[in-house]
Amino acid sequence: MSFSLNISKFVEKAKVNPAAATKKAFFEVSNRIVLRTPVLDGFLRNNWQAGVNSPKLSRIDTADVNGGAAKTSIG
């Protein structure tokens, strides 16, 4: 089953706005990616950054094993 079909079924079942459902799914998946990134010193986990239409090329120079900066960037 495709991702778009899963979202459509969720929207139909929950009777929510499709854009809101997609946004919520994005944030949940993004946070899981951040939290599942292996941690040695926190830099890798903390440097996940969301961008629209182009990648973010900047680097966050602080280590955070909880990925605080990444979570802020995502949403």
C-alpha cells in the first residue's frame, strides 16, 4: 500500500483536513528520524534541518543528544 493511500485512509477515518493530516504525519516521521539517528556526540542528530524546495546547507555547531535544534528546525 502506498503512503498516499495510507494518508487518504487516515483522513477519511479521522475526518480531518488532508493538509493537517499530512503535516502531522511529516512531523511524526521527522521526529522519529531525528531520534533514531545514532548518537556519538550529538552533532549528527542535532543537524537534521528541514528546507522547502532546497536543502539546508548550514551546520549547527552545537551538540545535543536530544536533537533539540533539529526538532526546532523541523517544526
